[in-house]
Amino acid sequence: MIVANRLPVDRVTDARGRSTWRRSPGGLVSAIEPVMRAHDGVWIGWPGGTQKFKPFKVDGLDLVPLAMSAEEIEEHYEGFSNGTLWPLYHDVVAKPEFHREWWDTYVRVNRRFAERAAELAAEGATVWVHDYQLQLVPQMLRELRPDLRIGFYLHIPFPPAELFQQLPWRRQILEGLLGADLVGFQLPGAAQNFIRLVRQRVGHKTHRDLVYLPDGRTVRAAAFPISIDAGGFAELAASDAVAERAAAIREALGNPRRIFLGIDRLDYTKGIYARLRAFGELISDGALTVEDAVFVQVAVPSRERVEHYRNLRDDIERLVGRINGDLGRIGRPAVSYLHTSYPREEMAALYRAADIMVVTPYRDGMNLVAKEYVACRTDEDGALVLSEFAGAADELRQAWLVNPYDMNGMKAALLEAYHAEPKELSRRMRAMRKQIAQHDVKAWADSFMTELEDDAAHSHSKTVRPATRS
Ligand SMILES: O=P(O)(O)OC[C@H]1O[C@H](O[C@H]2O[C@H](CO)[C@@H](O)[C@H](O)[C@H]2O)[C@H](O)[C@@H](O)[C@@H]1O
Ligand SMILES: O=c1ccn([C@@H]2O[C@H](COP(=O)(O)OP(=O)(O)O)[C@@H](O)[C@H]2O)c(=O)[nH]1
């Protein structure tokens, strides 16, 4: 059983005012969907909006929608999840807000998720809870159903103690997570942050990646870097339909020498503004021309009722207007900006068309877009410019790694990638493709589930605690 704030589909109102289902935005859904397809099981999540739906099937997936009221959306999803936790866990890139009524609603919604999971899970089932919106669910669920194996996975960074301790409810969150048998993170540093906080703030004994609870249970915290369906993307990218579409995209852009590409949810953590500024400066400096280079930026609408996100959209669109107004020529805008979301086939065509993929978040749990680009470059060409602060940078070491706060460094990397020789490109791309092929989403899910099952056996049989712990 999967328990996540998001279902793979989202109820939205289209341009004509009709309600329809749309694929949910973001990497959590991209990663879990292929895993659920390969297994039996149900997926409990919020279907978007306030409407109540009965359990239903989509493409063979069993979905159990859990409705939220308008107040819950405002206080749990937009408020505590995305106004408090999101910025706090992303290095305080924006200022987190702390409101007691948001916390109360977060607790209430977490309890409803836990109750629904407790009601539906079979005896001894494995329940995998996902992400920062549901950090209290493991403990609540364990209280209701001690027979279950419970795993938790955090898709976003877990901050160092110095930042986490700003949170007035820090202890409750840590205790909530400790309801799981296994707590997974994207990177080892996040797991270490968690273990250290548990020792300091909750006072439990720890040793390496294990936490020893007073009731004799042990909890393991470890890194499981998430990934993509690498084979599926490579196959799609190599198809005739995608090749034709990629050629059509290049043609529509006026056959520039090089296409730069950015694809992100419109989120202030993603560094979209800084990268477009860097590109604009390269043109105004004369290092690039609009005849030679175009920047395609896809900005997926996200969390549009949260003020920070609305302001960001205005800022970016003003910048795109200014760059194109100052530097573009007739039929040759410097930036081709698209405020929309595309299906997988179109994403593969964009990846195939792009010579330089630019991924510059200030902080990102993983960033699947970077991995998808690599998977789609079946000819072993193309350059990836990647922020050091994306989880993906730990694995994709052959990318042009940049610090998104360093404007000149970013400009230099974009230019180097632009001028790179084919031999250099293929040397880097080959190594990155190998990494992604060997560590795909199936390997990610298998390693988490294997560890969860081993861990549960280990923890149930464990009655005596070791004498030496640090
Ligand atoms: O559900 P939304 O509020 O619309 O946001 C979309 C998702 O954004 C976040 O995605 C993260 O998960 C990716 C896969 O592990 C990872 O690559 C990325 O770095 C993360 O930002 C969020 O964690 C999800 O809960 C949201 O559904
Ligand atoms: O128009 C779009 C833009 C993005 N995505 C998908 O959204 C996910 C974004 O995940 P990522 O980890 O890069 O960032 P997140 O949005 O989860 O923070 C990737 O799987 C993309 O393929 C998509 O399907 N259509």
C-alpha cells in the first residue's frame, strides 16, 4: 500500500470550466507510478480539489482518494506543507511561516490518512508512506495497526539540525517518523541529519544508521537515491515518432546551432530566474547570439495559490519579456517560454531536441528531469549543466556542475557546454548513462522494499539491545 499526498491523477477544471482528470505534477508521481504498475496494491492520496470520490481504477492502478476540505487544502497543503516545511527543508531559500492553526490541520489530515490506511491494509501488510506532507502518519498508523510493516520515504532534503530546530513542532515530527521501521532519504547526509536530531532532540540511543527505541524496536534511517524508468525513457526517445517530433521542434525554433532547455515546476527552489539571467547576459555580452542559441524554458504551473509561487511567476515572466524585448529579433526570441505541462512523449522529444539541459536548483531532493535527459540521450551526445545542490549531482558527476548562486560561474559553464567537442560530450554522457541504467527506479524500489522487509524481521526478533552505542 502506498500512502502519499498526491494520487497519480489530479482533479482540475479545464479552460471551459469542466472538471477533468489530469496527470499530477512532480517527480513523486513519476517515480511511484511505474513501481505500482509492477506490483499489486492500492494507492491512497488526495485527488486535488475538494470533491469526494469513491475508490477507482486508472490504467490498472487501484486508487483510494482521500478528500480535503477547502480549509484543509489551505492549511495542510498550501500552509504547513508548502509554506512551512517546504522552505525550511530547502535550506530556507524562502522564509518559512509558522502558524499554530496550520499545524493543527496538518495533524488532523495526517490522522485521516493513517485511519484510512489502517482500515484498508491487510493483516501484516507493508505500507509505504511518502513525503513531508505525511510525516506523522508512520507513528499514528503504528498505534492503530502494530501488525504492519511501515516504511517512510522523504523525497525532499532533510535539513541540518541548525535549521530543523526552528520548527516549533520538531519533536512531534521526529517521533512521527520514528513510527516507521525504515526511514529513507535521497542522500546519506539527510539520513545523518535525522539520526543526529533524534539523538539530540528525542534522546534515543543511536548507532550508525540505527535508532533504538525504549520499547525494544529499532528504526533504520538510510539513503535510497530515487530514479527513473531509464529503459522506458531510452526506448521512447529512440522511437521514430519522438525523433520526428524532436526534428519538428528544432525546425520550429528556426534551426539554431544549439538549443538550451530548462524544465521545472515553477518553484523558487529551482533557480529558473538565475539561469535565464545568466543566458540573457551571455547574449548581451556578445558571447552568444540569438541566431546561434535559444533557451526553451518549460515552467509547469505549481502551488499557484501560494503567494511566493505567484510572485515568482510574475518575476520570471517579467524577466523573459525583458530579455526577449531587449535581445530578440523578429522570429528569433532569445527565450521560448511555455507555462504548461507536457506528457511523457513530448518531454522525450524536448530532451532529444535539446543540446544543453540546464538544471540549476538552489536545493532539490533529487531532480528527475536531469536523469530523464541523460536516459533520452541514446546517441551519447548532449550536455548537462547541473547544480551542485540537486540530489542528482551526487550521481551525475560528469555533468558541468555549477553553483547557482555564482552568476559568472554559471555563465562560464553554459558557454563551456555550448563549445564542448563531441568527444568530450560523449565521454561525459556515456558515464552518466551507465550510472542511470544501473540505478533505475526499479532498483530504487527493490532496494527499499528488501531493506524494509529485512529490517522488519530484524526489528521484530530483536529483544536485547547492544551494550555499546554512540
Ligand atoms: O504535489 P505538488 O505540490 O504539486 O508538488 C509536486 C511534487 O514535488 C516534490 O517532488 C520531489 O520528488 C521528486 C522525486 O523524488 C524529487 O526528484 C524532487 O527533487 C522533489 O522535489 C515533492 O516532494 C512531492 O511530494 C510533490 O508531489
Ligand atoms: O511538462 C512536464 C514537466 C515535468 N514533467 C515530469 O515531472 C517530473 C519532475 O520531477 P523532478 O524530480 O525533476 O522535480 P519535482 O517537480 O518533483 O520537484 C519529471 O518526471 C518530469 O518528467 C512532466 O511530466 N511534464
